[in-house]
Amino acid sequence: GSGGGLDVGAPSVAKLLWGRWHQRLGELAMQVRGAEAAVGPADWSPSAPYELDTLQHLFLFSRADTVYGGSDEIQRTIIAERVLGLPREPKG
């Protein structure tokens, strides 16, 4: 923005880009691994807790990236109103 300050829309744009990229990365990891990605290790038993491996954790927890800190819809509204100068969304 003007005056050398942080662009008011930058955090919202960054969150939108990061969230979608991170989700796609998790989806790609699951596709590369195939069916194995959906199941636990061969030595797993119902009596022991199952720990997610790194890629399972990435896939499952990246789902939250588009929700925490404001949903994608909220981020788009912020960009529309504060960056593009569009009128506020009507309350209803």
C-alpha cells in the first residue's frame, strides 16, 4: 500500500494461496502413495494407538488451513472490500 506500510490485503491473499497449496500438496502425497496412504502400518493392532505418519498428518491437518484464521470465504470478502474497494456484503 501507500506510505510503505503493509498492504492490507497481503495477509488474506497469502492465507488463500498457502491454504490451497498446502491442501493440494497433501492430496498429491496421498495420490503418490496410493491405497497404502489410507491404512495403518501392517503391525497395527486395535489395542495400540495409531500414530499418523508425516504424509497422513499433512493430508488430514491441511484441511484446516482453509478454515482457521478465517475461512477462505471470509478472506475473499476482506480482499473484495478492503483491496478492491467493492461494497460491503449485505447482512442478512
